[in-house]
Amino acid sequence: MLETGMFPHKQRVFAHVDRNAQAIAQLGDALYYFGELGMQEHRSAGLMADILEEHGFEVARGVSGMPTAFVASYGSGAPVIAVHTEYDANPDNSQTPGVAEHSPIIEGAPGHCEGHNVNAAVMVAAGLAVKRAMEEHGVGGALKLFGSPGEEQIISRPYFVRDGLFDDVDLAFHDHIHREFKAEYGMMQYSVISVEFVFRGETAHGAYPWRGRDALDAVMMMDAAMAQYRGHMEPTMRAGRVVTDGGAQPNVIPARASIWWYLRGATAQQARSLLDRARACAQAAAAATNTEAEEHLLAASWPVRGNRTMAEATQRNVELVGVPEWSAEEQEFARALQRKAGVEAEGLKTAPVPLDGPTTQNPSGNDCGDISWVTPMVRLSFPSNVPNIGYHHWAAGAALATSIAHKGAAAGAKALAASVLDFFHSPALVDEAKRTFKEEVGATVYEPLIPLHQRPPIDRNKEAMAYWRPRQEAHYLSGRPVFV
């Protein structure tokens, strides 16, 4: 086992995080109140990039054609270590922090209900701590921080990989909020394809429907066909949808209607096969309703996998840092929130989760999957949320700008920074991660699921944020995080 003990560089990064605990909390809280939907995270990305630039990182903004994406780089040579994370919110999940009941800041507004605001704070804090340690100890190599927009729409990182932004990266870290403190390896999440089908017909008066061609009928018929197919899907397949356009009013036959699908599979091949079936259902629905079908592939990601060597090294730092010491008030808030959400009221976790084998793959997705097939990658899960509460629910947002999130973020930043430095300090550890990565991937050949000509959907959520942002501005926090 390669040693990753309490070296002086770890003491330095721990002290750096402690010294900046207030700024870390302020950064996460600022993004919480921004509450920006995917691909429209202009204030969130701008604040993060500005802070990193002010502290000596070279920041490339708008990478891969996405205005809210960035890469912040420091250093040169080998190894090249990447840290990447997301910072988008979700629709209709506004929640007043610290309140254990449904209490929107603004009714119906977007909000953070998964914790990507805290993810961002951890990445920035760890990046600043690692850079300081590299400067003070003369550590060689390059550190790259990837600001990754639109995770909830599975958008940015497949484009990063396709466009070559990870070609020179030796290994990568992904930090993500959790109810537990742990590292993981093995197959973790599903492949996801995001695709919208638009049907076009012809309007007519609703009292004379035979004079029109009903695009909404086509949407409903496609949905019915996919519903029938669900009974024949493999157990590791999923298909979920929303109708994004169903017409304007009942007395006008819709000439346009659309339906947006997330197609999930345990493998990229399963997701591709679901897309083939969805295409067939769309064409059949169009033929049956005398309409035309258009396909808009928005994004697509491979399954997420974790590297064992990196997970083992990261887990040792998780155990070195340990779970924060929670106050009685924090535990009681967690239990009150759990009771309100109708789940087991066990409170907050008090110890890290051991690394005792490969994780069980779950059907959720994350657009970082593509990275994990081209370079060794590990996910660090840090304890900034309340156990047993599912994401994308108001209750999952109630702790995200409280002392629970702040303490968990500090612990996560310490473990992440220490782990990154372990690999900078140990070429043998880097080589071992690469060796095990080759074994884990085996004969699988990675090819992007998105076409070479595909451009990212940068206008996604633009109209929604144009509506909500002026209403959210009254709730923005004053002041700005100051890191020292």
C-alpha cells in the first residue's frame, strides 16, 4: 500500500482551508442564492473564475463554446491533474435554508436541491489550497480546474472530452456533495442520452380538427409507444420524459409539439439502443398522425466509473480528515427535516463510510462519465447534506446554505486537496492509477455519444432565467468571498 500519511503539505492545506472557512461558506451560499439553471450560470461561473484568476490561475472562459464553462490552470509539466465539478440549480426547487418545512424563497423559482453550489465551493477551495502548497513546496506539475455547466442536462463534460480538453490530463477528481464522507470505485452511474423530438403538423379550428394535422397527437402517440416498450426493457434501462410544448390553447390544433427524453442504460450500448427505439417510435407516431418528426440530440454521456487506486488513496485522506463534529442543533435540524420528508430520522452521519469493495451502480447519471473512460477518475463524496433525503426535492435544499453544508465543505476541501497533492508528490501513485485504469477499462473502446458536428445547447433555460433572475436579485447576498 502506498503511503499517504500526514505529510507537511497536508498540514499546510488543512490550515489553508481552516483559514478560509468563512470564504468557502460565503462562496457556496452566494451560488445558492444565485440559483441559476443549467447553461445560464453566468454569475456563478463568473464569481468562481474571478476568484481563481485573482489568485494566480490562468483562466480560459467559454471553453467548448459554452459561455458558462471555464478551465483554470496553474503550473506546468507532468503530471496534469484535473478537478471538475458543476454549479447548476434545478427548476421549481427554491427553498429557504435552515427551515425544516417547504418554504420557497420565491414560489416556483429555480433553486439548489442537490448541492452543486457546495460542489463549486469545494473545488475552488481545494484548488487554492493545492496551488499554495505547490508554490511553497516547489511541487511540479499542472493543476486544472474545470467549471462544468449544465450537469442536470448532461451537457458540458462530454463536449470537453470530445473537444480534446482532457487529452493531456493524467488523472481527474470529481467532488460531489453527499450525505456521507467517502470515495468510491467501480461502475457508479448510468449512461444518459438527452434527446428532444419535435413534431410538426398544421393548425385548424378545434371544432374542425379534421382540417388540421395534430402535432400533440404525435407526441402522445410516441409517449404511448414508449410506455408499451417499458415492459420489454432490460432491468437496467430507464426512459423518462416531459412534454416541452403541447400547444397554445384547446381550440387551436397544435402545429408544433415536442417531448424531451432522458434515456438511461447501465452501458453506453444500452443507452444507444434506447435511442434507436425512441427514433422508431417517433417516426411511427409521425406516420400515424400525418406529421413530421425532428430529432434534436441535446447531450449524451457514458456511465460513470471510478478508479480503484485513486479511490484507495482518497479514502485514506477521508479517514484522516474525518466527519465534522456536529452540534446538537445541527443534529436536531437534520432529524426534523427527515421527519418532515417522511424518512428515517437518524440525523447526520458521524463517521466516514469504509471503502470495502466496488460500489453498486445506480440509475442516476452525471455528465462526467466520459472523463472516467479516457483517464483515471475518482469521485470524492463529502458530507454537506442530510441522509435519507433524495435529491431534486425541496428538503434536499434546506441544509445547503447552513453550517451543515459549511462544515462538510471544509472537510471535503481538505480531503480533496490532500488527495491531489498525494498524486503530485508520488509518480508511483500516478503510474499505479494508470495501470489499474487500463485493467478496469479492458477492451472497451471509448467513442463520444455526441456527434462531432454537435454544438452544445447554450440557450437552454435562457428564457426561464431571464424571467427569474430579476426576481432573485433581491435575495442575493451582499459582500464577496475573500480568500487569503
